[in-house]
Amino acid sequence: MTAELVRGQNHPLSQARLEIRIAAGTPVVAGATLGDEHGRVHGVEWVVHPGAPNLPGLEVSRQAAADHRLAVDLGAVPEAVHRVHVLLALPTAGGPVRFGAVAAPFVAVTGLDGTELVSYTITGLDAESAVVALELYRRQGAWKVRAVGQGYAGGLAELFTDQGLPQAGQLARDVHEAVARGLASAVPMPPPLTADGDRPRQTAAPTPGADQGSSAAQGAPGAVPPQPPPPSTPQPLSPYGTPEPASPYGTPGTPAAGAPQPRHTPGPADTTAQPPTVGGPVDYSHPRRQNTAPPPPPPAAPPAQPGQPAQPVAGDATGWSMEERLYNQVWGMFEDLARSTAAYRSAVDFADSRMEKELDAALADPRSRIGGQGDAAREAARAKHAQLVEEARAVYDRDLGQLTAESEVVEPALPPAYARWDNPVWHGYRVPFEVPMAVRLGDLCLPECAELRIPMLVRLPLERGLWIDSGAAGSLDGSFLDAHELHRLAMDTAVALAARLVAVHPAGDYSLHVIDPAGSGAQALAPLVWSGVLAAPPAVGAAGVAEVLARLTQRVDLVQMAVRGGAAESLPPGLDTSEQLLIVNDFPHGFDDRAVTQLRYLADEGPSVGVHLMMVADREDASGYGPLLDPLWRSLMRLTPVPDDHLADPWVGHAWTYEPALVPPGSQVLEQVLNQVAEARTKYT
């Protein structure tokens, strides 16, 4: 039975391996400090936080999120540690600045099987922006948990100072900087879930005797944001008892042993696809739908043979249209792959840890270190490890087989905005009359299954600019290319993405601008120039840079004033009110301090009024500006012209490999599409 604590109460812990689950309703930073018998934290190395997410016996999330799952193994905590303080803090990058303005955070301590042992709702907070939620402490050789709820109006700096850390201010800045970096490199988050947004994953028959999980209903369609899932909902485990890391897409139930979980497809009524936002209220109503009736059910899959998985069906997700169903299905595939991979990695880690403990136990006894008895113990440990890994891989391969079959059905059915350039749908392309829900920016994959690629779909309109990295630092394949070749590939990537963006919008609804100060991108930009889809020829030289930036900055100012004043009709006649995309090549060549300031302004303020930024740059080349450009880089989504594993998944800890959406060599599809766009624009104007 769950013990519901109030502030100051304690409760014994009967298990050493635990999870601490946090539901805050708004993105928060989660961490923990380790203290000695007097509660003193000896140094920054005794603090686990998003920038340093692992310590012996503790692992926390790498990002701010509304829901967290912290892994705790009290048996692995060093002997010198007598207290573990679990702390929460509000991010400094916008959003709520005090806990009194948000829902009371809920914290639960659970066993590995999902059984809730202790829960605590942190009430009574007001001006505080950081809080010590729980304290795990040793008492007479056993561990207990105490509900603390001590808040700090001075944030993490005051909290760390109270715990005796002399570097409290610097550590607090490091934590928030790590959160900001993670946000800038995070995989775009799918929309919030809705109650009708789930569909069962098509799986093989469950293992006899295993329990089937059920998903928790979340929210409802319409204009009200969905609420976080009930914190008491059981969480999934891997087939070997190890906890599966948290997912941003909902709170799943307990699956059958090794069986895939029910898929949680994104709700159809969200307007963003970015990492958890911390800004003001979001309008969750669909821009082209006014009714609040539930969407029709997804199409039924063909009946499956007993014991066999059901045949995959394109559009097997809830939605009002096939486009919406496919969008939800793609994000469901992403979620399934993330979860299956997390379960596989967790099972392998458990097998490794178990083998190490058994080998240590065999070596600890002097009588069994040598001779047949020791050899037999070591061989048995290795055999058990191999068996566990083999079983985990078999389950994982089964999941991959189902996802691969689904991908083979879904990929050919995707509309142009979601499809690769080699998809035949582009050969039948016609300029659309409506803006699609999302656009494909590339593909995502994981190293365990590099052949399975999930489309990376981002909702429209874009809420973050794009930075196409033309440098080799960190790229998986970039180190084998010279700087000239990398820059050419970066420009090809930028042109392919820009052409896709203009092609998926109705005629006249999307305008392209290019800044190419030295003219180094002329060859890559040729399709845009020759087709006539650019609003003006590429701007060159410092004068061209200044003219384009001044014009777009003025447009942002005018539209912002009109929107805030509720006087859209007062805009100057002839002002282009269509969505704008500015492609910047060779930054910072040709940019002075004023131009850099204007660029930052466009990156921060432009997306809200339809002005978007795409930069092709090598950060090393721009390092001369120092920390001045750090906010700019963090505000943009980094993409690479070669496969690179820079995109973080802060919810389950994966590093996803991104592959750009390039046009196949020798294909004329890009020119054909751009010519149709230019022809439609001529008719439109």
C-alpha cells in the first residue's frame, strides 16, 4: 500500500533498487546531492545533474522535462554517502520563475516493478524556484525516505549554498547551461497526447501468463492542454527486471515480458514539435479545424493468423485525415524504437552488472580463485551473461522486425512533405492548396539498428531556426572530407530543405531570401536562382547583408506592432505577409556587429511572426565573436550534411544519428518541383 507523506514524514525503504518519478506539469530540472553523515556535500563531484547525470547508484535526466524518472541503486551508493537529497528547479530560460505559478510537483518512490512505495505532493511553494523534494538517508543500517519540500527563492545557487557548497553559484550556472545546451540539440518533441490518440501496437501473441499494459488517458482534444499522466501509473520494465528509461510520449503500462508496449501516438491537436516549451500558454486547437468532435478511428488492420503479428497498415493511428494519421504513426514508430532500444540496452547493462558481481564473488573467496571450482564459477557467470544478452537480442530483433515491416508500408504512403526525395510521390507533385502539418527534415536511426530509419518530422510553422553545420567537428563522416567538400554538402542540404519548405506551401505563401556575401554558394544555389523561386537574387557583400537584414528586421517590427495592437489592417500596402525563410551562407563573413545583432533578433523574434532563419556555418569559424553568439547557436536546431549522432533524446538518453534529406545524385526531381512552384507563383501573382 502506498504511503502518502506530508512534509517532514518519513517511511522505511524495503528495496535498494528504486525509481523516483516526478510529475510537475511544467518542465523542471531534476538532480540530487550526496551528503555525508552530517549532510555536508563535499564538492561538485557529489552532485548529479543534467550536465553530470551519473554517479555511483544514481542517474538523473539529461534535460528539463515535465516528467522524470530517476534511477537509484542504494546498494551502489558509496559508503561515505549517508544522505541523498532529490532536488527540482525551474529552468532559467523563460517560462515560470516560481513554483507558486505552476501545479504542485508530485514525487513518487517506486520499486522496479512499478509498485508505488511512497508519494509526496510538494505543496505550499510560492516564490521558490528550487526545492529539495525528498531525502533518502541511512538510519541504523537501513534506508528511509523523508518528505522535505524545502524551497529556495534564490534558486539552485541558494540551495547549493545551504548545503555547504562553496562553488554554489558556478555550479548552478553550469546546471542551467547544460539544460540550455541539451534543449538546443534535442530531438523535436512530438505533440502532447490526447485520450483518443493511442492505438495498440500490432504485436505477436503475448507470452502466456504475462500481463498486458494499458495506457493512461491523457487530456482531450480541443483548446485545453493535456494534463500529465497519473504518477501512480505503473511503468514498463525490461524483460529482466531493469527499469526502462522514461519516454516523453506518455506513461505506458507494464508490458508482457519482452513484448512491445502499446503505442502512444501524438495527439492531433498540438501546434508545436519542439522540446518541452517553457513559455506562455499554447493554443492546442487545430489551425484548420474548429469542431471539437473526436477524430474517426484508424483503419482496421487485416486479421492476423493466430500467434502471428498483425499486418502493418499505413495510417494506423488516430487522426482526422490520412496526413494526420501518418504523422501520428511516424512519431509512434519513433517512440517504439526508442523504447525497445532502451529496454534492450537496459537488459544488456543488467547482464553485464550481474556477471561482474558474480565474478567478483568468485574471486573474493581465496579457495575458489584457482582450480576447477573457480574456473567453473567464472564459466557459469559468462554463460548466464551470454544467455541473458541473447534473450534480450531476440526480443529486440522481434521488435525491429515489426517496425521494419511497418516502415516498409508507411514510407511509400507518405505525402510529399513527409517523403524522401526518392519517393515516387514527388514525381506526381502538384503545388498544394494548404500548408501541411509537418515537414521532413531528415531521418533518425540508432546504432543497434542503423538500417531502420524513422522520418524526422517537425511541425509547421517552424518554431526554431535551422543551423546547417559546415564544420567537421563531431561529425561521424565529416572527418574524412575536406573543408570545401563539407561546405558544398552543407549548402546542398540547405537548398534541399529550402526547396522542400517552399514546395509544401501554397503558391505565394512562402518566400526565400539568400545572403551569400562572398558568392561561395553560387553553384549549390543555382536551382533556386534559375527556377526563379527566390524573392531577389542572393545578396553579396557587406552592403547586401545589411540591406536584407534591415528589410526583414523592419518586417518583424511592423508585424509585431500590428499583432500586439490588434491592427493588422494598418500594415503598409505591399508588405509581403507570407512566411519568409532567410538562408545565410558563410557566416560571419560580411557581418559586422550591427548585422550580428540583427541576426540574433531575427532568430529570437522572427518565428513568431513568420520570419525563419537557416544558417550554413562552421561554429569554429565564428568563434571570434566569443560568447556573444552562444544564445544564437542555442536557439537554432543543429543539422549536419553528413550522418552525425548529435541529436539527443533527453527522455531516454539516446543519441540519435541524423541523416540529411538530400536529393539523390543525378536526380532532376528538385528542378522539376521548383519549376512547378515558380509556374504556380506566376499564375498566383
